[in-house]
Amino acid sequence: MQNSRRGALAALALGLLAAPAAAQVAPACPSGTLYLTIDTGWGREAERIAAILKRRDVRATLFVAHEPTHTGERSLGPGWAAFWRARAAEGHVFASHTDRHWYFRGDLAPGRVRYVSRTGEGEEALDQAAMCRELAAPVARLREAVPDAVVLPLWRAPGGITTPGAIRLGEACGLRHQGWTANGFLGDELPSDAHPNRALVARTLRSVRDGEVLVMHWGIRSRREPYAEVLEEVIAGLQARGFCFATLPPEGRR
């Protein structure tokens, strides 16, 4: 009887010790977290891309600029208001991508940066006040349509092209510059003939690692093979590898 009691107590003790280990649950994101970011772009595949993100339960950080789109209206005009409201309702967050989507082409002097249109038809020297206006304008346009949009204190230069002066001016406006990681460049703006979708998919699924900041657009005018055609395959493949997606934190990621 005593031996039986000791055996039962031992079994109970072993059971209690084993219980926490048995109760442990595998992490939901065993491979880590990815941060999908979307720059404005031409917008031709915007609705298709948004549907994919909703279907795959992915929320992204949307960098907005007031760019021309396939509809003939600029991306933060009234015709796009419903689109941005829907994205905010789905849990996507926003940040500035500059208003005019021009390019930073060098520091002219302390506190001044050269800002040039993509066609070369316009140019301006931005000082501190002008830089803050340029970064604040797309957010103000967005809030006209989506007053409750979650806007992060981040910004991204068009093309990811910065200068030391532009970074400092942005920081003085209270905004930290957010680029993307090397493996996070999805390639949707590259020429289709040299970079077909199949190659882009293979590269992403092979190279992406935990913590990557991914970048794409709502459609690129010049690309003949729209990246939206393979976006769901890319997301599903990354999720199958054990990655989760999250919006950027307010301090951004490096």
C-alpha cells in the first residue's frame, strides 16, 4: 500500500512538472514578423491588391503622396476618398510619402535641400519650413477623407532617395525616415522583360528573413506584367513559411 501511495505521489509530481511543458503553444509566427509597406504609385491594381490583403488578413503601412493615377485624378483627390476610407477601416496605417513626389537631389547648404520633379520640369530649394509643409500636405489631404486615419510619425522619400540634409530636415519636422530592407524590395517597379513575376516571386520566397520591411506600390504604370498577379502567391508563400505581417511601429524599423 505504501509503495502504491509513493508511486501515485511520484506520478502526480511528474504530472505537475510536465504540465507546463505540455501546455506550451507553438508561436503563431515561428519565422518572425514582416512589415509590408505600400507606396502610392499609379493605382491601376489598387482594388485588386486591397482585396488580396483583406483575404490574406494582412495589414500594411501605406505611404501616401498626391500623385497622378490611372483614373486621371491624383491619388489623394476626392475620387480616391472611398478607397482610403476602406483601407483605414481594415486596419491599415498611413505615413507621408511627400506631397508632390519629387526627388531629393542634393544638399545645397545647411538647412536647404534640392527638390526636383521626376520629369525635371520643376525644381525647388526646400528650407525647414518648406520641408515640413511638403511632408505634412499629404497627411492633411488624407485626413480630409479619413479624419480618423492612424498616421505614423514616419516619412519615405520618393524612390527611397535621401540626402543627409533631407533626413535632418524631416527629423526636425518630427518625422523619421523609413526605407526598406535589401531583401524587402519586391521589385514591382522593375521592367517586366528583365524581371518577370516568376523571378520576383522566387527571389522573395528565397531571401526574405525576419524583420524585413517590404515595399511595393498600388500598381506601376510602366510594368507590363502587373505584380498584383502574383501578390497573393507571395503572401501565401511567406505565411506558409511561418511569417506574420504587421504594420510598422511608430518609431519605424531599421
